[in-house]
Amino acid sequence: MNPWILTIIGTIMPVLELRWGIPYAILNGINPLNAFLICVILNILIIPIIFFFLDYINKYLMRIKTWNRFFTYYLNKKIDKVKRKYEVLGFFVLFLFVAIPFPGTGAYTGVLLAWFFKLDRKKSIVTIALGVLAAGIITTMLTIFGISFFKLF
């Protein structure tokens, strides 16, 4: 399959996001700058879509027992991790949470936390977008460094 298609699909999927998309793209011959740009732009574009989903569609899905159990479990797990830190540092914690390129800390979870805490929507979108940008830079640099390192051997 075309590496661009898989990069795009992986980048817009929860958990994978650009943390998977950028390395996959670069390892499959896509120019690092192009990989960075497409993955960051796609990851930022999903932010308002996730807010829309949580605002309008999720309330209907919560009527489904399996979805309700999964969503509540996932939400409580993520909330517990950041609740104490958020109370002290606010939007900076949201930025760091999205910017750190670990699985489960990207735009999807950032939007979920902002939605749950009822944070200002515009500030949240900007904060999450900046976190995505930072994660994209970190992921791209780590990927390029990793490839260069392994080419030495």
C-alpha cells in the first residue's frame, strides 16, 4: 500500500497519531519535512472534530453499555494521572501532556481532558495544537537521529 495513505490513516487514528505517522513516513522514504508537515496538520485538524464528537455524538453512545463502560474507564484513568498537576499549572500541563510523544498522550487525550475539565475551548484548541507541533518536532528529530544512529552500524 502507498506509504502516504498509511501515514494519513495512522496519523488520524487515536493512540497512533503523529507519534506513529512521522516515523512510519520517514522510514518508508517520505521526506522528513513533508512527513512532519502532513502529520502535524492532520493531527491539528482532528482537534475540532474530536470536540464535536464529544459534544454531540458521545452522549448518544453513552447509552450503549459497552461504550459507557469503556469511555468511563478510559476517562477516569487519564483524569487521575493529570488532575493534581492540572490544578496547579493549568494549560501548561495540557500542553506538556500533548507534547510528550508517548502513546496515549496526543491530541485525542488532550481534547478529552480539556472537554472533561470544561476548559476554555479556544485556549484549549491553541494549547493542544501547540502541543501537537512540539510533539511533531520531537518525534521527527528522534526519528532522524535514530535512523542516523543505526546507519553508523
